[in-house]
Amino acid sequence: MVHLRPRALSLILRASPRLPASHAAPPLVSLRRLVAAASYATASTASAPRPFAAEDYLVSSYGLDRAQAAKVAQKISHLRSRCKPDAVLAFLTGALGVPAADVPALVAMDPSFLCADVERTLAPRIAELRGLGLTREEIARLIPLAPNSFRNRFLGRNLEFWLHEVGSFDKIVQVLRMCSGLLSIDLDKVAKPNIAFLKQCGVHVSEIVGINLYSTRLLIMNPELLRDAVERVEALGIKRGTRMFRRALCLVAFQSKESVARKIQVLREIGFSQDDVSLIVRKAPLVLGLTEQRFSEMWIS
């Protein structure tokens, strides 16, 4: 308490003139209150955590470049210490053996991963995957590809489902490189309805998964939008169950109706009849993936 006396005395000297004579507190009580106030203020200042320089920390500890660090730092600005990010880094590189070269991309993809609770969130997810038979090395390959999935309590269930659908762990890795959201999608509301509907259209998972970015995303898109895309492909004269139907669906599903209509109009403008355009789209649906500029360049050449 000795070191608090100068501060208490200063408070007393500042506060005394402001106290009305008729309401002045007894000197001893006033002194005790001011000493207590000074003690509380000093203790609060000493115990308050110091905010850490997130951008510098991300560069030095996680290996991000300055541009990446600046973006990620904005996402974790609420953190007041490096405790959680330190624990996450130790878990990744120590417990799991994730290569240091993979860490920057992981953090840049999912900055919130740094805020995860290792004991309550990450460790249980790892235990689930080990229960499915995955090795430490396999889990270390998965995390950089889909870090957000490791905060999803259905990760184990989702991975088990997709392993059955896709066929192998290596195939899962290939798919995740194109579609990182695969392991976090709602199976009952999205994945299973889409798979069932695609089968009705003559399209099976093995025929589209991992082929390209767009084909894989068919599995996790909004089911209503998928049905709309199928109707649009059929309106082009392409029948379900054909190889061209599958190709056209992968392109049409991720373009607006207006975009497809403009491309068809460009074909008309450069001299093709309506029958010619229909034939081109049915026989070579990949033409719908070309830009309008590419159409013009091909016609000129």
C-alpha cells in the first residue's frame, strides 16, 4: 500500500475543493475510499492484457507475407493476445505435423481457424477422424485443404459419407483441391438430395466428382438451383443421361440465364441459323463456356 499513498494524496488534493462543506465525508472515510480507488485502478491497469501486433505476429510466427498478414489481421482484430494462435500453431505443426509450407495458405484461406479452441474444438475433430481410420499424415493433408471443416461438429460423419461416395482418401483430397466446402455441407439438406436428383438425370457421382471445378460444385449447390439448371439444359435440346448433358449441366449451372442467352445470340449474329445454333449446342455444349470475345475472335480467324 505504501506505493499507492502518493497517488491517493494526489486524488485527495484534487477532490477536496469540489466537496461541498455541508456534505463533506469524514476525513478518515474519505481517505480510505480514495486509497481503495487508487488501488483498484492500479491493479486493473496491471492485469489488463496488452493487445498484440497481429500483422507482425502473423509474418514472424505463421510465415505470411505482408499482404496476407494485413488481410488476416483484420479478421482476428478482436483477439487481445496470441494465446489461441500460439496453441493452434503448436497443434498444427507439432501434434499433427502439418508442413510449415502449408500453414500460410491455410491461414489465408480461413483466418478464423486461428481463433479455434484446440481442446474443445480441434482435438475432438481429430479424434473423430482417427476413429475412421485416418492416419496422422492423412489428417495433416486434409487440414490445409478444408480448414473451416475442422470447426464443424459433423466433420467425421461428412467425411465417412464422402469416402463411401467417392471411393478413396486420395480421391477426397483431389476433390477438396477444387471444392473445399465439400466436408462442411449439410448432407441431409443439400448433398443427398442433389445426388439423388442427379441419378434421376443419369448422372452419377463417380462421373462428375473431381473432374473439374464446376462438376464437383454440382454436388453442393442449392438443390433448387440445380433443378433449374437441369431444366435450362433440357430447354437447349440436350437429353438427360447423355455425355453431353453432363457437360452442358456443368457449364449452365454456374451461368445466369442472361449469360447463356447472350452467347446463343452471338452465334446468331455471326451468321448461324437457329437450327445451326441448336445443333452446335447439342453436339458441342462446351461452346457455352466461351466468352463473347472468344466467339468473335474465332469467327474473325
